[in-house]
Amino acid sequence: MTNYSSSITYGKESISFNVLYVDRKTLEIAVHPDAQVIVKAPKGATPKAIQGRMVKRARWIIKQINYFRKFEPRTPSRCYVGGETHLFLGRHYRLKIKKQKENAVKLKGSYFYVMTTDPNCTKKTKNLLEDWYKEHAYLVFARRLEICYETAKKLHVPFPEIQLRRMAKRWGSCSKAGDILLNTNLVKAPLYCIDYVIMHELCHLKVHTHNDRFYNLLSKYMPDWEKRKERLEKATI
């Protein structure tokens, strides 16, 4: 089957969605923070069946879309110039770019200091800062995983490996092998938001779909997860 785009009408609302055929047994409908609707469907699912499921879930989909629209507009793309602010663990730090013989990034006080051989090259500044984020993201995530795993040890799932990737639409996911994939940009969010994403994925290692059993587990080990999720979605990352 070929991936495709389509839409349905619910009342006065038109809902556009993209269908991705993947190797799975069940159909999943997800609304991403940019209000894009993605349907992951088993390879044997027909367009008619997918359309029918979309109609049944239309009310929930519109509710999710309206929820994410509350947080618009999002922060514009960074330009990586002096004076611009960048986030780390939920706090804003102002960017200072200095010419030096060696490249380095330091976080000191309320500033990101970027030392570079070419202070006028914004691409180089961006690469240096992104490398810094990646290095510190792994350290932060590894520690938070230890804390969350201890809280949810009764899940009886193997301790997962962490993998990092920049993702446009997701904060995290888990693999069939039991690894947890986290968005590098998540390190810009507060620690309690990072913990929410990690706990979310730990529960997914036990229950793979977003059903009542999954949310019961998440509520058991993190009763305030909804507040953390809302704070994360409000983050201007």
C-alpha cells in the first residue's frame, strides 16, 4: 500500500490527515503539536476502513487540534546571533559570541558563551551550540532515566538504552528492542517535563498503545502527568 493524504468533514470542520502504512497490527491516530494529524495503519488497512476510524475519532481529533492551537504562535527559528536567547532546562540564556583560537561553548550565569574562530559564521555558531546540547542532553537524560526507572521499577521492564535524535514532531518514542529514543531538543524543557516524557516511554515498554491500561499505568507512576504534558506543550522550544 502507498502512503497518502486525505481529509474528512465533521460538522463544519475539515480534518486533513496523512496516512503512513507501517508494519503494525493496529491503527494509530496521532495529533502532533503542529496540529498535523498522522495515521499509522497496518499494511492491509483499506482507505475505507481508515476513513471510518477517522470519522469515529473526529471529535477527539478536533479537541486535540484546538488544544495545540492554544500555544501558537511558536517561537520563531533562531538566527544564532549575539543577544538572542536560547533555552536549557526551561531557563533562558542570552547568547554571547566571542572570537577565539579554539571553538568551545560554556554556560555561565545567564549567558551561553560561544567561542569560535569565525564569529560571523552563524552556521558554525549553530553547529557548536547543537553539539553542546547533544552532549548535555545525554548526560541529563541518563540521570533522569535512572530516577524515573527507580520510581517505576514495578513495571518489570529491562533498563533501556537511550538514543538521541532531533525530531520535528515527537518528544520521544521506544523501539521494539526496548530502547528509548528522545528528542535532543527536550533538554531545553524543565526537568519535570523531561521526566514526563521518559516515564511515558517507560510505560510504553509495558503497554505499546495509548489505551486505558497505558494511561492507568502512567497515572499510577506519575499522577500529575497531564500538568507536565501541558507545560511541555507550552514550552517555546
